[in-house]
Amino acid sequence: PRDEVIAPAAGSLPREAHFRESGLTFFADLAGGQKTGFYCDQRDNRRLVGGFAAGRSLLDLFAHTGAFGVYARRGGAERIVHVESSARLIEQGKRDYEANGFGDDGTDSDATQWHEANVVECLRQPPGDLVGRVPVDGHRERGRAAVGTGRPVQPHVR
């Protein structure tokens, strides 16, 4: 039945797991998150964004915990703007930055910004040169980076 709760055979499940990807450290909320929220199939796209990032700015839409931004920061991005609607995920993302040595509060000066906001509203005035987004459920584009370098960015709304 769908209501059945599955429990471990012994002990208890951790609330959080930390893991490494491409030499970077991230955290996944196992207890309170929607799945882990960290799409493993986007690993190559995160690497791609990191490779394009030097001297550029990144607008990370539906940022979740900002993994695209962490890669971009390591790749030399001058400015990163994350747009995420969940305050809890923003706090978790700041921890990911801190875990990777990018500022003691999850940001370094004004180079990394977090906005708790509606993505469609943010797209009306895009503040970045690169746009990285994780596709919303049902609209996943496996293996293709949603990366653009031109302006203006037009929202895709269904």
C-alpha cells in the first residue's frame, strides 16, 4: 500500500548525507527533501557550466541548493545569482558554498547572491550571461545543458 512506511532493518536513517562530485562537496536532505533534489544526470551539465564560467556571470534558475553555481564559482565566475523559491533550500545551498571554501557564510561578498523569488518574474530582467536551470519534473532534457550566452532570455511557460 502507498501509506506503508519503509524503515531500515536496523538503526535509523540519517537526516542528511554529504557526498563529493568532481571534487566538490554537497549535502542532500534525505529526511525533509523532495527526493534528494540533486539530479545526478545533470553532472555533465554542471561541469559544462563550470567550464564556461571564467569571467562571466551565471543566473541559476530553480537553483535548489545551487550546485550549478558552486561549479561556476570554482570555474571562475565573477557573479552568480541563484533564484529559488524555498528559504530552506537557500540555507542548504549556502552550506554547500561554505563546505567548498567559498566564503564563511556561504557567499563571498556580492559575487554570489541568493533570491527567494518566483523564477518567471526574475526572467523579465535576467541578471546573467549564462543561464543554468534544472528542468522541472516532466520537462527534463536529459544530457543537454540549458545554457545560453545571449540576451534577452525568454521564459518558457507551459
